[in-house]
Amino acid sequence: MPLFRIRNGNQMIGEGAVAAGCRFFAGYPITPASGIYKFMIDELPKRGDVAISSPDEISALAYCVGASQRGFKAMTATSGPGFSLMVETLQYAVMTETPLVIALVQRLGPSTGGATQGGQGDVLFVGNSIAGGYAIPVYSPSTPVEAYELTIHAFNVAERLRTPVILLTDKEVAMTSENVDYSALPSVITVERKEFNRTDGETFRTYSLAERNDVPDFAPIGGTEKVTVTGSAHDMAGRLQKNSPETVEVLRHLQEKVSSRSHEITTLEIDSPAKPETIVFSYGISARTAREAVANLRMKGERVAFCNLKTLFPIPENEITDAAGKAKRIVVVEENMTGLYRSQIARLFPSKEITGVNGVGRMITPAEIEKAISSRN
Amino acid sequence: MGQIKYQLPPEEILAPGHFACPGCGGTLTMRYMLKALGRKVIVVIPACCWSVIDGPVPYSAAGVPVFHTAFETAASTASGVKAGLEAQGDHETTVVAFAGDGGTFDIGFQALSGAAERNEDFIYICYDNEAYMNTGIQRSSATPFGAWTTTTPAESPKAEKKKNIVEVLAAHRIPYLATASVAYPDDMIAKIQRAKDISGFRFIHVFSPCPPGWKFEPEDSIKISRMAIESRVFPLLEVFDGVDYRLSRQPAGTPVRDYIRMQGRFRHLREDQIEEIQKYVDEDWERLSVRLASTKGAEHLKKAAPQKEKESSRTKRAATKVRSRQK
């Protein structure tokens, strides 16, 4: 039986985080992400867990790194300007293999932009925010239910791969309250990071690897093992080294532990009729518009497929290519000026026709998408 | 009939039609600040209520050039603007950083401390409404002990005391530091004008009531401000060179309870918690009294009885003159 509650994306990110086992949250106020901060402040202390008000976004993420290195599943939430301040610590989390989740609720940018205006302009900034081009997983929910589902997934991937994960949503998904059917929420499977277990004669090394794409076993700093956490280039023991073969190997490993598992950590929604002529890719709030446009076009007899890019990074290249199949035309719908994610999709299809439907400072309407597709028939 | 003792500078540089809530202390502060400084001013505003209050296209209520800047950069941007003016030979324009408590006590603190330590030549005005009001009332390090905010809910109100920004800035040994209140525009304007005559880093901490954030009726803004002063929650003072403390107004020492009970943000507090706040206020007052007694301001303190305001401000002005051309 359906069980409806009025919820918005921010609240469902909070619920998803709690369900995933998040026990540490640090927040700093910023519209449109403050709802997550508020939810966690209300919820975590009741459970004996920790929710901290930080004095700025740099501290918010650094709190999470510290708590995560003590073994907590940790999260913070922010928007574009705050994320900009977090980038150094985000890179630190990549380098130190610190599991954590950043919920990034996009607003209109650049800079202060529009605090109460939606936008999907942070997508490439987020996906390419690590110097050296290291991959970090980025997930993008388009509904409160997806916000719940993908938050849990984000924690699971973060813990499993010892990596920061970004949950990239937007103001409309995060702040629009709507009916959420709790009976339809996915069942919760949680993943815990693999802890180091000493066997006889074994020495602990903070970043011990047998294979390049291994995920090192975790030991909390200040526990029974001597842990060295460093943002400097390091060997497997965490000792600062410049460019020894071992250090370079550790760097390669940072990339490969994520990229080699791209398929396993990718989740997409694909809805395709037989032999589609056109496929529409979208994500976040625009995916909801696109879904409606696709339904309308199908009623008019058009063979249009739809792909909701719940996973944006690592770019699910194989899945995107498969989804497009033999479709002649590709349409990418997103709320930014130049078609940021379209540029990533376009390079996968050098011989197909690629069209963008874009809007800045406003939501895209289904009619715009329908027009863009119909007019080319 | 009472006699009008003070006339505000008549020019209204802040235009009506701004976006502030009724009873906004920050907006009165802007109005008085502009009256005090005139139009040859550049105002640097980080993310805060005033980044909205100034108005949307095509309006700007402030009537002077406004530099809306990133949250953590008010003091550094103001330093840059001032350096630019100086390099271009403009020694007249006053640069003012105008920031809320979040942008001053928290995220802008590093830039603030850096500018203070370098003795950058501008005026920093913090309109302190004791929480992140623009984003929906989240606690800041300026939020007082016991207060409700959306992130310090009534079941677990703020457990920490308010950061003492006056002591922090005094420790930087800046040439001029003052507290001010919208309840006493004459005092505020005098202090801002005094700051204008002094070179180097000047900081004015303004108590700025927020009706929606503190949960009281807008018409009580001034009354609450006055009660904060009289109860010694927010003493009005000046500090010269970080060491020379002077009291601007001798508070009556009314019970803190009266001040607390006027505001919904303290509604959940039990009597014993209010007692605790009273104890904090008493302790802080004692510490301040020691400072006042031990510095050059000691003599001045004896004269600072409220009825002798005129004399005292003359004394203060004399003291300022000595400092005003220190650079």
C-alpha cells in the first residue's frame, strides 16, 4: 500500500544518508543546500551521532575528512560557492583515500550567482575538480526517491572504494516538496569499508596494495596501527616521496581503483522503445522535463528513447553508447548555457547528430524539447 | 515637552524601497553609516542580508558604489580597493567593509585578522544579528549561549558562548575599535565619524536586532537594542590601540531576564539557564570593568555617567585628535 509523505530532495538526501549509516555531518549554511544541514542537525544527535556547524565550507569538509579517518561515514552539503572552497580538501580526500560524500545542490553560477535560482552549471567543474584528472564518482538524482536511492549508493561507493563521492543535485530537485511514496523506496543495502585485520607477521601500511586497482584496508588513525595520512605524494606506507616508482604506482592506483570499476558503480535509467530513432539524455531536474517530453512524443508515434544519467562520472561511456544503439539523433537536455555534459557525450558519437536543449536561469519546458525533436523530422 | 538633543545629518543617502525586513538593525546601520560618511564612499559587502537588501535590478538602495563580494573576502577585497585608490592618488574616498556576523566572526575571520594585523586603511563595520539570517537563521559563532536557531533547535539550544570579537580585535592592537547600537544613532554616527578621522584599520561592531530571526515584533527593535545595552549584554565602548578602553555609556545593569524574555529565540530557556546567562554577563562586565579601570580610559570612566554625555564626547573627540594623524 502506498505511504505518501510530503518531502523534498534535501530531506530525502538526509534520510538516505541516515539509512546508509552516515554518522557524521558537518554543515555550513548555503542556499539551496541548507535543508540537508538542518535535517542532519535535527536527526543525527537524536541517534547519538554527530552533526557539527562549521565556521566555513573549508572546515566543513575537513571535519568530514577527520571523522572519516576515524572510521565514520561522513557527509557535508553545499552549493557552488561553497564547493569552490572545498576543492582543496576534496583533492586531499582523493589523495588520502578518505571515504566521504558531498551533496552539492547546484544553483545558478558562476560565483554567488543566483542563490535561489536553479542551474546545472557545475557538472564539468565537479567532474574535473581533481588536479591530474583523477576520477571521482558523481551521481545525479532527478526526484526525491532517486535522491534517497543515490545517496545510499554514494555512501556505498565511497566506503567500498575509499573515495570522495559527489551527489550532484540542483535547487529544483532539492527544494521542491512533493508526494513521496515511501512504500516504493528501494530496500537498503549498506556497504562498510574493509578494515585492516592483522595476521601474524604482517606489517600495516596505510596504502598497501597488491594490485594497482586494489582498495587499501582501512585502519583508523590513532588506533592500534601506525597510520600516516598525507596529501603529499607518498609511498604505500604514507611516507612523503617525490617520484619513486612506488609513489607513481600509488598515484596510478588512485585513478584505476575508480575507473576500472566504472561499470560496477554505474547506475542509469534507460527507457527505450524498439529501434529508437532519437535518444534523449538528461539528468537532475531536466531529466524530469525530458521524461515528460519523451512520453508526449511517443504518444504522437515517435520512436524516442530516454536515458536519465543518474551516474555522470566516471562517464559511463559503454552504457551511453549501448543506450544510443542505432538511434540517429542524440538530444542532450541540461540547464546550462553551452551544453556541458553534451560536450562529453558528443565525443563518443563522432558520426551522429547531436543537439542540445539548454536553458540558463530558468527551467527547460517539455515543449522546448518536443519542438527540438519534432522540427527535425 | 522634551527638547530635541540630537539631529541626524539630514541627507538620506540610503534610498527607501530596499529589500530589508521591517525593523532590520542592519539597514538602520547602513543608513546611519552613510549619513556619517557621506557619498565619497565605496562599500564592500560580502554574502549577507545586505547582498539582497541593496535591491534587485534595476535598483540599488545604497546610493554609493557597492562592491558585492564573496563571503570570505570582505576584508581582503576592501584592502585591495583601498590600495588601488591610494596608488591612483585618491586619498579621500573612504573604503568600508560592511559585513554580517557570519562573514566577520566565521568565514571572513581569516581575511579580517589579516587586514587588522596589516593595519589596512579602511573601516570594517560588522552588523551583528547573531546568526546566518540570510540563509534561514543558522547559528554562527556570534549566536549567544542559549539561543534558538534552525541549527540549534530549542531542545538543544546553542551551548557555546558568543565569540568576543571586541577582545579578538583588541588583541590585534588596531588603532580604533568601537561598539555601537541602532538605539543610539548619535553615538553610532559620532563613532563612525571618529573612525573616518583615524588612519589604519578601524572596526565597528554594531548590535543589529533581527525581528524574524530573534522572533520579536519589528517595532521593538530599538527597545531591545536599548535593553541589550542597559543589561550589559552589549556594552557601548571604544578601544584605542587595542588597549585603551573607554565606556561610551554607563549601563544601568538591568536584569538580563527582561532582555531575554522579549525574544522568541530564548522562549525555551528555563530560569536557571537565564541565571547562567546573567552570570556570564556579570563576569564579562567585571572583566571589562577591570580593563576600563586599568587603562587610560579610567579617568574617563568616572565621567561617563549618562547625564554627562556631552562632556564625555568632547573628551573623546580631543583624545581622537591626537590619534587621527598618527599614520
